[in-house]
Amino acid sequence: MSTPVAMQPVAEPATGKSGPRAAHRLTGFMPLIALVALVVALTIADPDFLTQRSLTAVARTAAPLIVLAAGATLIVLCGGIDLSIAALASLSTVLLALWLPDLGGLATPAVIAVAAAIGAVQGVAHVLLRIPSFIVTLGGMSILSAVALVVSGAGTVRVVDDTPVKWLELYVGGYVPMSAAMALLVVALIAAILKATPLQSWVSATGYAESAARLAGTPVDLVKIGAFCVSGACAGFAAVMLVSRQFSGGPTMADNLLLPAVAAIVVGGTAITGGHGSLWRSLAGAFVVTLLRVGLPIVGVPSAYEQILYGVIIVVAVALTLDWSKVSIIK
């Protein structure tokens, strides 16, 4: 009869250990360094940038992006990716605009619940059908975009009475936008739940070495489905923020947030291969991306170059954060 052997992690070689550790710590601070550098650069380019009005506009613009990136970060930490978050948010804006007249205040939790359920369905398809998350969410993006067009009649759905969502346009203490405060609360709540439960180690183990995580008893499938469910719920809440600001819902309202959300995650230092990163880094990444969007006109760069910038940022950030030990062959 064979004797079970306990698997222990292989210790790092002593040679040159301090170098990689110092580099790792420096990489962890890169989002904050980039954020501070952008603020300084924009202040030099436009001295009025550090006014309450400008900072409030940045915070309000960043709020939906922060929520979207927070949910999608969990999936990336698990080693997957969600390309449907923007399409799901757009569909959610349409559903919210349609349901507000009849459901009133209940429309918000209803939309978030539906979005979470859609996310969970995609997670189940990924896990049970063994289809890569890239393919599942790419198909989901197409389906959700089509459904949004059909449901909305391929047009904007106006919100006549925005009272149930108007609270997101209030200010905390007269200075901080409620939407930004709620975005920070979402990040803090998810991070606290991960920290206080085994979920953080389960998510990291799933993304870092899924096979080893299964052998160790980690409920990998449930972790992945849960990550997709949370990502869907975040997309739904981001839609509520957009509707409160635009006073309408539209089948393409959030579509332009997909690349910024992915850019926020990778700029924050979360490895696209999974297992390494955090929600707080994605928060910093979201502010960096938002400052870039706001800063382009300030320095005289046409907004048409925005998508080019996002593409360059994603490629460079992935190259810097990729865990090459997990990628032996590049295809």
C-alpha cells in the first residue's frame, strides 16, 4: 500500500533572493507611482486640475470603471478573463430604465441580481462545458449585446423619474460623490470578505496552479462560478451608476468601458495569467486609466487616440506583469 506524501512548496534558492523580492515590492507600488506621476504631470500642464471641480469630475468618471474592474479582477485572479462585462452593463442599463417605472426602488437590486445570475450562467458554462473563459465571455458579449438591442428597440430608453437612483448623484460630506464612495465601498467589501474567509487563498491557488489547488481540496469550480457571479453583479451596479448619471439606458452605453476595465486591471499589476494581484491594485489602475482619459485633452492629444493608448497600455502592462514561469510556450 502506497504511503501518502505531503506536498511542500519548493523553497527559492538563496542566491539572489533579495533582488527578486525588491523587484516584486517595487512592482507592487508601480500603480501608485504612476498615479502620483500622472497627477503631478496634469497639474503642471493645467494648474486648475487640482481644484475640487476637476477632482470631483475624475471621481465620478472613475466610479463605474472601478466597480467593473473590481468584479473582473476576481476572474483574472482565477486565471480567466471576462470580456462580457461591458455588454452586460449596457444590457443592465436598458433593463433598469425599463423597470424603474414599475418597480421603483426595487429595480436596482433586481437588475443587480439578474446581472449576477447571467454572470453565474457564464461561469457554469465555463466550468461544466470546459470551454475557455475567453470563448464563453466572447460569445456572451455578442449575445448580451444583441439582447440589449432587441429589448431596447435599438434605441435609448429614457428615464422619466430617476428618484430611485438619484441618491448616487448626492455628495458625502458635500465633497465626495456618492457614486465614488459606493465604488470604494464595493472594493472594500469584496476585499474584506476575501481576507476574512478562505476565499482569498482559494482564488489565488486557483489562478496560480489549478491542478495543485484541486489536489489540495480547493473547490475550484465553485470559486470560478462565484467569481463570475460577483463580476456580473458588479456590472449590474456599474449600470445603475451610469443610468443615474445619464438619465437613460442604452444598448451600447457601457461598451466603451471594456478596454479601460482590462487596462485598469493589468495596469494595477494583476497578472493576466492569474494568481497574483489584488482589488486595491485594480482600484489604483482604474484611477490611472481615468486620469489618462481626462488628461489627453489637457495636453492637447485628440480623444481619437484614446483607444490606441489603451491598446499600448494593455500590451506593455501584460508584458511587465506576466508570470513567465507559467507560460512555457507563447502562441
